[in-house]
Amino acid sequence: MSGVRLLVMADTHVPKRARDLPVDLWAEVDRADVVLHAGDWVDVSLLDALEARSRRLVGCYGNNDGPALRARLPEVARVEIGGVRLAVVHETGDARGREARCAAAYPDVDVLVFGHSHIPWDSTTGTGLRLLNPGSPTDRRRQPYGTYLTATARDGELLDVVLHPLERVFR
């Protein structure tokens, strides 16, 4: 079995930071088996578009998401994919102490996907919890590029985790 192809994004801020997702990211949506979005959609139209185009969409709301998005999305989304237990949340607090705080808050999870900072993050806690932040494809902040992640979930393992830069953020 080849595994389940995951696309991981967060902090898209459409249409505030960009009119739409970059073309390269939409192409990844088409290739993915599951799209994970860690909040700050900003407008329900992107949720609708991703639901229509994704084979499967798992997402949560972020601090910039209003009542319409919060009515349709959880604060924390939990799912098992390819034997990997995942949680998707927007905020995890300050970078200092993040591993210990998240390991305590998510003891029953293998991978925690989060957003909010717009800064890519990939670390593993002492308990084995992997923390992933894909950055932002549309609002790079202090990063050289907008970014997103791809990975494969297979037989209880997260494999082939790749951070992808997007040179052209806005279109």
C-alpha cells in the first residue's frame, strides 16, 4: 500500500491576504487524498471551495474566523488517517514550552498540526508527539516564502514530510 497523501495548510486568510490560494497549492489539493487546514480561513467561501474540490477535508477554525466558520468547524479536529492519530488546532501558544504543553494537552495523538504563527515548525516531543506547522501560503510574514506541507500516512507512521516554498504568493 502506498499510503494516504496529505496536504497540510494553515493561515490562508483568503480574501484578506490573497484573493485566492496559489495555483500550485490548488494543484496539490487535486493530488491529495486528505487536505488538513489549521484555521484562519477568514471567509467561508474558501471552506466551500476546498470542500468541493478535496477528496476529504479536515479543518478547524482560527482566531480570525467568524461565526459562520465556527458554526461549521471545530476548535480541534481529530482524525485517524493511515493509522496515524492526528489533531488539527489553530493555536498552541508561545514557542517557548510548546513541546511540553502540547504533549500534556494531546497525549492520545501522534501528530498535532497547528497554525497561527505563519512560521513553519517540525519537532517531536519527548513523548513522541510530532508537531507540524505548515506556515502560510498567502501571508509569509518574516519567512522568505509562503509555504505548505505534504506528507504520507501509512501503517501508523507519518512519512515523507516535505515543506514546500511558494515563490509567488499572490496572484
